[in-house]
Amino acid sequence: MSLPMHLRNYKEKSKDEQTRDFFNVPVWDAVPSPNEEPVTTKPRGVKDGSSSGGLQGMDINAVLSVEGKEEVYAGRLSLLPPFLCFISLDRRSCRCTLPLYTIRRVERLNSRAGVFALSLATWHGMRIILQLTSLLPTAEHFSILLRDALKSQLTSMKSLKPFLPSLYSEYLLTTSSSSAQQQNPDHLLLGTELGEKSGTAAGNDGEGDLRGPGGDGKGSYQRGLGETFGFPGDARKMRERSKMKLWKEYFMIHGRNFTLLRYPPFQRLLQVGLPSRLRGELWEVMSGSIYLRFANPQTYSLLLSNNKGKSSQSTDEIEKDLNRSLPEYKAYQTEEGLARLRRVLVAYSFRNPELGYCQALNIVVAGLLIYMSEDQAFWLLEVLCDRILPGYYSPSMEGTLLDQRVFEALVQRCLPMIKDHFASVDVQLSVASLPWFLSLYINSMPLIFAFRIVDCVLAMGVKVLFQIGLAVLKINGEALLEVTDDGMFISLMRDYFSTIGDSAHPNHPDPRVRAITNFQELLVVAFREFNIITDDTIQAERRRLRAIISDEIEKFSKRAAVRNLKKVGSFDKDEIGSIYDYYFTAVCSPDGGPANGGSGSSSPKFGDQFDQPRLQVDAQGRVETRIDLKTFRVFLSEIATWAREETVTTNAFIQRTERRLADHELIDRLFYSWDTQAQGTLSLQDVVIGLDRVMHAGLMESIEWFFNLHDKDKDGFLTKDEVIQLSESLLFVFRNEPGDIYLAAVSKFILNAYEFGDANSPHPISSPDGVPRGDQESASHVRERSDSTSGPHNLPYLNLATFRMVVLADELLEGFFGHDLAASFQLDKTVDEDYHQAHQKPEGILGGLMNLVVTNENKSRLNRLADGFGAALGKHAEWRKPSLAKTLPSSSSQLSELGTRESLLTPAQQEQRRNRSVSAASQASARSTSSSVGTPESRSLADVEAKYREEQDLVRQAQEAVMHRPNFAIDAIGDSDGEEEEEEGEGGRGADDAVMDEVEAFLKAHGDDDGGLKGEQKKQAEDLLKAEPMGGGVSANNKPGRPSGEGGLIDL
Amino acid sequence: MSNEDGPVKATQVKLVLLGEAAVGKSSLVMRFCSNDFNENTSPTIGAAFLTQKCRLENRIVKFEIWDTAGQERFHSLAPMYYRNAAAAVVVYDITKASSLEKAKAWVKELQRQANPNIVIALVGNKLDLVSDESGASVAPKSKPAAEEPANEAEESETDAEDDATPPPPATTAAAGDDSSDSLRQVSKEEADEYAKEAKLLFFEASAKTGANVSELFTEIAKNIPDETPTKPAAAQGQAGRRNGARQGADSGVDLGERQQGKKGGCC
């Protein structure tokens, strides 16, 4: 049984979260402040992305340039505390994610009027110039926010220094004494002779031999298994040395690790494959996992030490797969390699117990560990599971299923011939493509090539997986059209991947063409022809298909769950299906969360309890969802009419039903009696068995189970207290029945029970005088009497036979146990529909309006409003819906008969009642009740009409009011401020747009390839490089709140 | 493997292996295929794909084997693999009672969701772990990997739903007489009874020693209707299968006298 609640509770990411994702910036929760206790288990339930620790973010247009670099880029600067991010307008040329703790100094530059420019000095001595091209006030606002955010990062800055030595790039740059020979990195692709040249030059570099083992003991940087066991591939063939040299040069100008800027050469360096030694570090930098590692320095080791020696289903599964994880790589034939792999997988399974371990992670992590240390790989794994490949490895693998479907849709769109052919021969793409996605191709092609794909995935995101997949299909298009079954398809793909290092054009006369490998061709096709596949494409497809996938998974898990039930009692398949639905609806409901019962949305709540007994692994290794008492109440309220309070309110406009959970010991008793294993939770199976016993019980069984429910010690006798409790349970069930017949019946029951109990008591002491009591005494009297006379109350008193007799002596109770009790459990959805109708699509005059106002809060507000109107009009009425519904007469005229027992319906009538829509019945009684509230029926027509007009006016006014303000819930406070600000902002935006238009026009006119700026603006930027920082207090007078002296200068 | 046997064209048979994790699905396939397949199989992600031919007297059957991942979360992917499968091998571990439960669930699912003519074989693997009984030519190579024998005995008792009380000597419960035998948690009789009831082929096998492995696949091959392309009417196919199943089940019972078609053996 998998966990459909994830799917039901799925929320699309907010814009802010998307921006954070784009820049690989972790959500705020994942970045604990340094003084906080390290949390090892994954924080769950993402808070609103906007609440960035109280610091405000902001976007602004800006132009970026770097000292020592020609290019200048216009783009968008985003302050996402604690990060400052930039992306150029074309969204690919230039981009950076700067943690604020790497910024040493920010100064406002003294420049021409109208230009607002900041100079950032980074940790690595790089100087970045940012021209804020928005209006002055906006720019100033931005710089204030930036200053505040910077201040908050002072503590993190202190941890930076000890952290940096863990990075190879630091070692690389500090050990190289030789100054940078300024090679233009753009020549990279012609790098053969370059490689040779640098091969000789690199001799004095200290890390001369990049091929095999080496570098141990040198530097304290974190390293992968490759440093000891050798990296896959031939270092010479891969031109490691020249690549390393180019990277070194790149780092000198564009910053490194935390401060790395992505300029166009970055993309080129990336696509030729990262050098092995740098790969691990660049992976964590590109994916952003380095920020997590930095922010959570102890987590990994704590996870290992806290869970030492523990075993779980995940650890067992991990153990089984260790020997099947890249066994061809030397390290994984040794204990050391396997131990590292084990530790990372185990640590993650404890970090994220809900996900645990999924096959294929072993392959992925085995791959990562060749290039990364355990700590590095661990955090990258977290980023992979959370952000890059969301839901891929979760227990229901919904992300995998979804992306497979997305992939199929993209193949349909881009390569329709192949898709059509596959459809005609009934071959599923997923049989081949599933492992591509799940293992990032690591398992599908030779390692050296697979890792180059991993490089691109980590730098550019999941779209790369799709692009490569499409390119593979496209390149093999002709052969694929010959495929007739799964087997051929698989073999074809296998053959292709095994020859991927071969020449794509082996017979071409030109040696340079011959040198092009299949892999290079693959990359070219993937990134040229399928660059139309963007993140947005994939997001859109996912959005489109998610509902379908969720639905399928739910159906599947439902089928499996139902099939796996060992006992289904007398329920048919549909009924079991309904029980399943109610069960999981309860699990997913906000009230169904665990005991913390507070406010907040549902998702974080049940997340907290995941390692609690709600999820258990059953004997067959299935993860089983179990419900606790609280959730059970929700569940029962859906099924049993008496387990909920339904208030039906009618006012002049609508009728609505409000449901609340009822709370009574009876429900708890039911829960514990169904919990046969005394686990404190119920499985679906428990619930089915329990319901079966209740719903399919005849008169005698009903009496018996109800008796047993109250017989706490199971000795076959109820004590006096228990008799009282049982009566209370009955009264609870009857609480909303109209009339007093039920009350009378229960009083009678108590009397009789005591009387016969005394008579039959196995413990004669209980009734010393043995005098039968008079019928006329009220129940409370009896209680008092027995209190005084019968001694202790916890003695066995009433046995089943007597109980049965007492029940059968009463017609009403007999009817209750005969069928009403069983019938009060309703699996059919008709009740539910009524509920939805009343709740979600209210009709009537205000009904349509109601639908405009979607949130619950608004709804209740509107309801109150309507009630107000209704009350004013004297048409407001409220009543509790009876649980048994049996005494609801078909017309209000029967109300008067309620006093007599004759009002009990015959079974035939019962049937009738069932068929009749409940709402109709309740409306009928609504009428009667409201008349008692006092609608003056005897009004003159004119009067009524006038009233009606008035009513309509009110409605219209209300309607207008609502239409006028769609954000109904956001009221008064701060509203006016907001508006002002908005106006201001609009003005600003107008100006911004103008500026941007200019910039764009400029760009167009100059036809710049890389999206960089040229000419005058570039010159301006260059001027800025030489500009002096402004003196203190220049802008101080603008903002009185700012301490003077600091001015535009943020000096750290 | 000669496949140039004149006009005899190999019948392609899609076969899927299902069963709980670590019951030895992959090992069974490796044992069956290892003769002409490279040892270095990739680990199972979703499913591993292998092929192997099996020669019968009158024809060659070419198995296209999908060795599915046993991890529970991959369950929802299984339909992709058993779709259109002509045969399924549902594997359990005779030293782990719960694995038979899982196998039963798989059989149920296959019977409801898969191709109606599918030939299903139930295989109890790891025969090598229990001492020899019933004449199987397995060397009593007991590898005592017992972990919690006490619990296991209990479990097997509760799990034995079939009221076919197994004859005392061969069975599980008595942990006293033979130390290696106590590893067995699923009695052959119990599984056989179930296989008959559900109309499955039934074998106990050992991927480690190879016992019954080729017999298993040969028997499956025999039960596959002759011509590939023909999709016989459901009723007919159903009947054919039932016969086959019955036969298979019988052969399962008296494993002592070995299969008739053994000479056709694969590999």
C-alpha cells in the first residue's frame, strides 16, 4: 500500500519557491542558523517560501559586470536572503548565486547622476559591479534590504574560513604559485595543442599526475573514491590536464565555489566534461548542495552516530544492493568503497525515513562517491531527491511515473513517428527509459559518458534528462521504426549505448569528422535540436499530467490494498472501495493529522508523525498506513451518522450543513475494540473487520457487540458504572433525535437493567433488600438509590443474557439494535453527495456568489453575513441533523406524533426514507422548525414583496462588494499602505520598463550573441569599475531611518 | 545452441519474474541464462532484461525474460512488465513464510490484471538451504543462515492457512529432528496445495545448485501454446492452460521421478 496522501496534498510551487529552485537556493528551513541545534531528520512541511527568516527578498533590474572581464550583462537581480542571485535576460549567458556570507564589502559607487551602482567585493577578491537600473527609490529600497540581509549573515561568514579548505578549487588555486597565463578559455574546443602545451607547463603545479592515484595527503580537500582508486576513463584521452588548466583560469576571473559566476565559457567547459578532480566540487556548487553542507556541518556525522547499529527495512534493503552497485568499479570491490556507500545510503534513510531507500539510489550514490566525499554526496543526494528529481524515489515513485508520462508526451510531440510506431506494436517507452531517468543514465552507458550527462543535469536541471532521452530516440529513429517488441527495443538501446564512445562517422574521409563520437553527436542533438524543451515545458507537462498520474496511483494502491485484505467480511468490492476511500480521506483530512491539533495547513502536520506508528511495515515488507484515534474520529464521522454533529442552517438565501466531529467515549471505545492487536492504531484491515462486525450484525449480534464494547474487563458482566456508561453511549447516539421517546427508552432501560441486574446478580450483596424498585422512579433516582444501597460499582453486575432481555423488552431499543444501529453506518455516497451539495455548491441566490469565494475563511464569513440577513428577515433557522434520521417524518404534520412509539418506521418505510434525499427531508423539518422560530406567516402580500425587494438589494450590494474586492479575506490592516506602495511601485515600474525597453532595443540593435552589453553602456560599466566609493552619508538624508554615516556604504 | 535447425522458428515468449525482494529472482535467471549471457548483469532498476532459448522436441522457445525489481515501491511499475507476458514465474523463498504470502498476492494480481492466457509458475527457491527430501538431487548443502528460528516457526504456523495437514516427516514445524531442515518455513505440501488450487505450475528449485531450474523453464515452455501469432479464443486458451497447469502441478507433486521432457533441456 503506498501513500496516496502525498498526491492528494500536492501543491504547486509558489513563484518564490520556483525562483529559489531556479537558483538552487535552499528553502529557508534547510538553512538553520548556526546556534540552532542541528536537526538530523529532515524538516518536513515546507513553510511558505516567503518567510525567509523574517528577511525580505526583492527583485530588481540590474546590469552586471566583473572586474577583469569584458562582458556586461543586463538581467534581473534577486535578493533571496541569504542569497543574491543574478540571471541575464536571455536566461543562459550569465548567472550567479552568491551567498551573502561570501560578500565582504558592498559600496555604493560614486558615478554619474542617475546611475545607482553597487560594488561587491567577494571573499575571493572578485569585484562585481551591479548597476541597479530601476528608479532611484526602488534601487535604494533594494540596497536597504540587501544591507539588512548582509548583516544577518555575519555569523555565517565566520564559518566560511574553516569550511573552504574542504574544496579542491581552494587547494588548486593556493598551491599554484605560477601566475595565470592568460589563455582565452574560448579556445577550449580546439584544445589539443593547448593540452600539449600545458602538459609541459603543468609540471611545476604540484598536482601533475591527474591520471591515477595521487594527491593523498596533499591538501585537506574532501575527495571521492576516485582519488584513491582512480577515476574512470583515461585521463590523457579526456585531456584532464588542459581542462583543469582552463578551469583554473576560469576560477581566477569568475570566482570559484561559493562565488562562482557562470559566464558563457562555463557552459562550454561544462559540456566538454568536468575534470575528475574538480567534478565533485562543481557538482555541489552547481546543484546548490554545497549551501546545505555549509549550513549543516554536523548533520551527516550525527545521523551516523545517532543511528549506529540500528537496522530498519531500508538498511536491510541497502545491504542487499551494495554488491550490485557499479560492481565494475574497483572501489566497490573493496570493503572501503562499500562501507562509504553503505554509510551514505543508511544516513539518508534515517534523514528521510519516509523515503528510506529506493533501488537505483545505490547506483546514483555509487556514482557520486567516486567524485565526492561522503558528506558531499549525502547533501547532493538530498538535493537530488528533493529538488532535482522530486518524487522519483518516494514510496509511490510518483515523480518517476509522472516524468515517464511527460517523456512520452514529449516524444509524441517531437518524434511522433516513433511514438505512433511504438503504439502500433504495443511497446512502452518506459521499459527502456525508466532506468535512464532513475539512475541518471549512470546505469545505461559507460561511466565516463554517463557522468558527463550528470554534469549537465546538475548544472541545468532535469530537462537535460529529457533532452538526452529524446536525442537517443531521434538518433536511433530509423532502427526504432523496425522494432516490433520490448525485447528488440531494449537490445537496440543496449547496443547503441555500448558503442557510444565509437565514431559517429567511422567512414568519413575527414579525420576530424571521424573523431566525432556518438556521444558528442548525442550531446549536439540533445542541446541543439531539443533546446526547445525548457524547464517551463516540463513544468507545464507535469502540471497537465499530474492529476492523471495521481489518479492512477491511487487506483492502483487502492486495488492493491483491497486485494491484500485477508478478510473482507460480507462487504462487496464496491463497499470495500468506499471504506478505502473514507479511510484515506480521513488520513488526508486536515483534522486527520496527529495529535498536535493546532492550526496550520495539513501537510506539515502529518509529516511530523511519519516515524510514529502511522506508517508501519507489515510482514510482507509493505508500508502500511495506520490511523490513530484522532484520524479514526474523522473516519467514523464520515461513515456513522451519530459520530458527527451536523448543523443545518437555513436562512433566507441558502441552506447549508456544517459538519463537526462528535466527541464521545463511545467512539474511543469502538476504536480500542477494533484495535485487536492493541497497537494504538488501526489498519485498513482492522477497520474492515470492525465495520463488518457492526454493519452486518443481526439483532442479537448487535446487542452482543454493544454489550462487549462496554464490558471493559471482558468478564461477561457489566458493572454498574458500565451500565451507566452504556446508557450514556445510547443517549449520545440518540442526542439529536427529536422528541423525548429515546430519552424515555433509555431511562426505562436503566431502570430495568438495575432491576434485573439486581435480581440476577451473581453477587447478591449488591441488593441486600432485594426489593424491586418501582417503575416510576427516574433514572437518576435509581442511580442514587443504588449508590446508597448496592455497594461498590465496579463489581460484575449485568450479564449479556440479562442485558439482552432488558433490551428486547423495549420496542425502541429492539428496533435500534435490530437495524438502526447497523444502518447508522453508511457507506453509500448519497449522503456524501448531499454533504457536498450543501457544502460546496450551495445554490440559491447567494449560491453563485458563494462559489466565487473559495476559501473556507471567506465562506464562513459570508455564511455569517447571510445568517445576519436571514436573522434580520426572520428566516434564520438552525438545527442539528438527527443521527438516525428515522424519526424524520415525511411531513411536518407527523411531528406531533413523535411522543408515541408508533412513530417508529417499518422496514419498508425505512427503505423509503433511504431513497428520499436527505436534504428534502431536512428541508421539510426546517420549515417546521423555522416556523417555531417565528416567521410571521400572516403577513400581507405587499409586505412580503417589499421585504423581498429589500432582500434583493442587500444581495446585490453584497455581490457588488464581493466583486469589487476579490481579495475578500485580506482586510483593513496595512491595506492602505499597500495601495500607496503599489502606486509608487507602478510609477517605478513604468520607468523601469522604459529603461528595459531601451536596453532591449540596444541589445537588438547590436545583435549581441551572448546577451552582453556593448558600447556606451558597457563603457559606463567600465567606468564604474574605476569609480570611487561614495563618501559616507550621501544618501543619508533621503532615508531618515538610516543611521547617518553609514550612507550607501555597507561595510563588512 | 544451434538455432539453425532448419525451418524451426523460435517461438518468442515474454516471461516475467515476480516476487518479494531477495527471494532470488535474479539468481534464478542468471542460472538459467548464464550459459550464453554475460555475467555482468546490471542491477535491477525497474527490471532487467535477458533472453535465453529453450529447446523442446519439436520447437525452440526463446524466452525474453523481465526480471523485475523486488522492492515494494516498484510494485506499481510491474504492470508495465507483465503486460502481454505469456508466462510468469512467481518466486518465493522456502525459508521465509511471508514471501509466499507476497507470491500469492502476485498470483492474484496476475490472474486479474495480466493476459488471461498467462502461464504462471510458482517457484520456491533456496532449496539448497534445507536438507534433502522428496528425492530432489540436491546436495544437502545447508548454509545455516538462521536468524530467529523461534519466530519463524511461529510465523509459519500462522501463515499455513491451508488445512491440508502436511504429513509430519517432511514438514516445517518440528524444529527438533533436523537442524538444517528447521530453516524451511514453507512446506512443500502447503505450497503445492495452493498451486493446485490456483492452477499454477509448481517447483521447488535452487538457483545456487541449479536444481530444477532448467526443468522449470522447460515445463513453462511446454505449456506455452505452439504458434506465437495465434491468439486462441479465450476459452480455448483457458482450457489449454488449465490442462497445462494440472499437469504441471502433478509433476510438482512427484518430483521424484523426473520430467519426461528432460532431454529437451535448455542451455
